[in-house]
Amino acid sequence: MRILHVVRTLNPEFGGPPESVRMFANAHRRAGNEVEVATLDAPDSGPAGDAYASLLGCPVHACGPAKGNYYYSKRLDRWLAANYRRFDGAIVNGVWQYHTVAARHVLAGRLPYVVFAHGMLDPYFKRRFPLKHLKKLAYWILEEHRNLNLAQAVCFTSEEEKRVAAEGFPLCRFRRVVVPYGTMGPSGDPVAQKKAFLDAWPHLNGKKYLLYLGRIHPKKGCDLLIEAFAQAAGPDLQLVMAGPDDVNWVAELKTLAAKLGIAERITWTGMLRGDLKWGAFYGSEAFVLPSHQENFGIAVADALACGVIPLISDKVNIAPDVAGDGAGWMEPDTRQGTVDLLAKFQSLTPDRLAAMRQCALDCYRNRYALNHAAQAVYGALGLG
């Protein structure tokens, strides 16, 4: 089969949707199918061209430049109209921006397509940003409900995400499907990858550290982690904060860490990719994510794939499965909840730690290794 992905951007700093496209492109190709990607990145923006195509290993069609926060570009409509006949089905990644409208304008009734919500329909955003929700509600009534209702299905990555999706939005008639999700996992030599990470940050050599890896964003509970670390982490522990600062929050968090007297125990790496990312996982004692909202949590699956125990909030939708498998712990997305996570981890005996790490690997292999992801998407598309 020939599968088309449509996504706003492939810039990995934008988190879930670009990473999802990369993983599913690999899964589709492993299943023997051809994959192409249409994006609203600008053709002349550097990494939007050859670098992204190299990252995905498939053709990338940059249909930008796009205008404003809505990412409007009629070039995407024209490209879709000229090329949709070459494909058996399309996967549209994300909502609330123009690429979803373009897909509906061109593909509805002509080519089967599904929409991956990527957590963007979670009621957390309604509660956290009520004024912004009113703006979204107006847009939903004018455009977005049709984009989803005319799709073959709207795909979710967990039963919890499927259950709560679009609360507070009317006119929902779309078919809801849960698609097995996860990560391709690491490749390469773990020892060499760990060395590469420690060579880049040599002051961590010989030290134990907890790892946070994700966007530096209020939604992720980074401030809770710093406060809990100051309160509950033993003096021999360091904290690595890895990820892009897309809301310019790091300066404020560094001030908080200095006020709490732990600034010298926190390493800020920026975004990590490739061997550096996997090396950070392999070298860590545990992975910590006290997020306020997480429809899936790819970094959680990455941690499990490396045999690293996740310490996560109950707002990560896969947390009950991880905890139920004995692969990690979940607590409320509060400072006390995060303190409890750190305390539980530090109380582990060596034998219990080894057993939980094995459970982490088993959890990844049984749930999140993307073995059946491609076939599930074909079923959602009605392609069998």
C-alpha cells in the first residue's frame, strides 16, 4: 500500500505529532508499504527538506511557507489535489490548524483518511485555558467538527484518551478507534550511547541522576519536579532536564532551583536526539514525568524500552498500565505526588530495582513495541 501522512510540521522540537509520523513511517515501511509525508514546513527552511527526509527515510513534500499560528497555505490543497490519487489512504496528524481543513477539502469522499488527535481534544485544555476554549469552540462549530466527522475514524492512543476526547464540544459524530501506540525503541550500542552522553556532560561521570526528557512546558509539571527534587531527592542524586524550551520557561525554573538550593545539581541539556538521547536514558536511575496531561507519553515508552523505571503522574494516560505491570509508579500530578514518587524509588532494594527494570522491558515488549500499529491503522482506514 501507499500511505500519505499529513502534518503541520516535522520539526522534532514540536513533540508528539512529528515523532508519531517518524515512528509510523518506520512501522509502515517495515510492513512493506510506501510512505510519503506532506507538511506545512517551508521548502527553503533548511531542515524541512533533505534533513527531514533523511530523518524519516521517505519522501517529504514541504508545502509551506504557512502564515500565522493557524499555519495557512493553499499550496497544501494544491499538492493534495494533484497527488492524492497515488495513495491508498492518508493519516492526518493533529487538529486545530489548517492542514486538517485542507485534508478534508481535498480528501473527503475521494480518499479514506483518519485523524490522529495526539491529545489535542483532551478536556485538560478546556479547564486550564477557559478563554482559549471559547475560541476553539467557535472554530469547532465552524470547521473542526466536519474535519473529524468526515474522516474514516479519529484515532486515539489509549482508552482513556478515547473516553474523554472532545468533552465540551458539540456535533461529535466521528468514529473513535484506539490504535496500538509506542516507540520503535533504541538501536545501536547502549554502552557507546551512554559514553556519548557522558562525554557531552562529563561532570555527570560517576554520578547518579534522574532524567526528565520532554518539552520544558508548564503542562509537563517541570516546576513540580524541581520542587519535589529539592524536598525528597537524596544528596547523591542529580537531575537532568532534557528538552526544548519552546515557551522560554527555563530561566524562571533556574531561578526556582537556585532559590531551593539545588541549581548545581540540575543539568539542562536542551533537546537530545539519537545516541545522546538513548545514552541519557541508559545512564539514568529512573525517568520522571509529573505531567498534568499526556495522551500517551512517547518518552515513557522510550524509558521502558531501555529498561528504565518511569515515575509518572496519573494524568499520563498509560500510567495505569505501566503501574499495573509493575514497571513503574504513578501518583497525582501534585508536588506531594511527585515527592511520593521519588521516595518510593529511593526505597527500592537492589533486587527489587532489578526486578522492576525487567518488568519495564517486558511492559515495552508486550504493549508499546509498535508490532501491530501499521495493521491497526489500515483497519481504521477500512483497508483491511
